[in-house]
Amino acid sequence: MLCELAHSFPPRVAELLERDRSLTRNFREESITDVLMASLVGLEPFGIRVDFPDEPTTGGDMEWIFAAPLELNSGSYLRLVLQAKRAHFTKLKAGGYWYYHHLDYGTPKGDQAQTLVNAAGTAFPIYIFYNPTSALAAKTATLPAVEGINLVFAHHVALVVRGGCGKKAKKIDAWRKHFMPLSDILCWPTTFVAAAPNVPPDDATLFAINGDAFTLPKMTGAFHPDIIAERLNRKLDIAPVQDSSGVDRVAARPTNQIPLDIRRAIAGEVSAKDRRELRRPRVILSTQMKRSDPDFAQLQELSRR
């Protein structure tokens, strides 16, 4: 389900953003972020919990938490913070180009990206770019596809926008080499964790094959924090301690002891105080997997494909 969403949602985003090219009012990052978060609301039976803050924030950022509450040491989790930017078009006599207008946002210029990277000890920072249909481009032998949604590690952005940058550095073409698809954080194998009930609940989907009706066993996603971190770090290629500029690379590192507010959210017991203190829209992807499970290694290998 998640993987299908990861592939079907970006084209819809591109279509939505394409529509406002002829409008005087553009869709902001917050609008697309809200739609993306809302698209996950119906997946709560799959271990996915979506929460919105009482007081909406600006900037279109959101928080994704991958949690394994059954692990030892009060569970394990990995927190991602995604900062959204949408592409804008600059028209020239001979065509034009797409760029991320507010990429170096902050005071001083670029401070937003620096803040994201500096907080990497508690959350892994990623930029999520929203692109309209006219900006899309197919994958080539050397470059990834430009899709309705692309991801870029925040440390790449922080190095470029520090102190501000010109339009050339904000162009889609300047960032395309770093693009990753939404599927890199949403496509994961699944595994069964419990047999199907003898009497299916009213909200269960019934399958009929050759005259027999049945429901599926209970499933959980293989989005264990260790597996998420391994994929991100493999994409990041974190072998060197520092990059060529001397800036420390950011690694994704799961943390033990899931905080109580996240545990309450997983249990469906978010309090009014929790909502008041929520800083940004949040999705929690909770797996029933443990490192000690007999099929953990197999699911980890499948996640590398």
C-alpha cells in the first residue's frame, strides 16, 4: 500500500502544481504537505499514525518517525525532519527555467538549512521538493528522474545555500544529481505477524477465490529503524567522516527509548497536551518487527533491492 502510494502520489502533486501556473494564487508548500499527510491517514491499521498540530506552522515542514516499539531498551526509533520547497518558474524570452525560490530561506540567508543540519543529532534532515508537470524529466543513464516529489539530503543543500545563493544554484538542474524518489522512504516489504481471525471484523476486506472467502493475516511493514537507517546511509555514502569541504557528514542513527508522547501516539492515546506541543505535522510508522525475528535478515535484504 505504501509503495503504491509512493509511486502514484508524486504525479498527482505534479498535476496539482501545474494547474496553478495560470492562477494568480499559487499552491504553497504547506498545502501539498497537508495533502501528503492526509493521504496516509487511512493506513492506521497498517501501523501508521498521522497527527497535526493545533497551531499550524509555516514552511511546509513535517516529521516522519519510524518506530519499533517491541525492541529492547524501551523500543527504537528514527526521526526524519522533511523541509518542503516547491519549484517556481522564471520566464525568459527564449523559454525559462524552474528553480526553488526560497531554498536559501532564513536570517542570515541559508539559516534554515543550517538549523536542519545542526539538529541532526536528534533528527535526520531531508529536503522534499515538489515539482509541477512541466518541470518533470525522465531518468537518464547518468541522472535520476525529476518527479512530482523528489528528496535531497539536507547536508547537500546546507553547503550551497550558506550565506545565500543566486538563482543558478537554485535551479532544478543544479539539484537533479542528488534527487531521490519518494519511494526511497516509503517502499518496504511486509511480513505477517498474526493469523487471520476466524471471525473477520466488520471493517476487514473479504477476499473470494474459488468460492472460498477469507481475510488476510495481520501484517506489519519492514520499516524498522535499523533498515531505514541502513538505506539512507547507503544512499548518503557516509564512508568518509567529512566531505571535501571539511563539514561533518550526517548519518542516520536510530535511538533507543521511544519518548512517551510517541508511545502514546502509537497506542492511539494522544493527549490534548501532546497536540498543543506538536511543532509540525507528524507521521509515525510503527512496525511490530524486532531484530531478533527469524525473518529480519531476509526482510533487510529485500529492502536493499
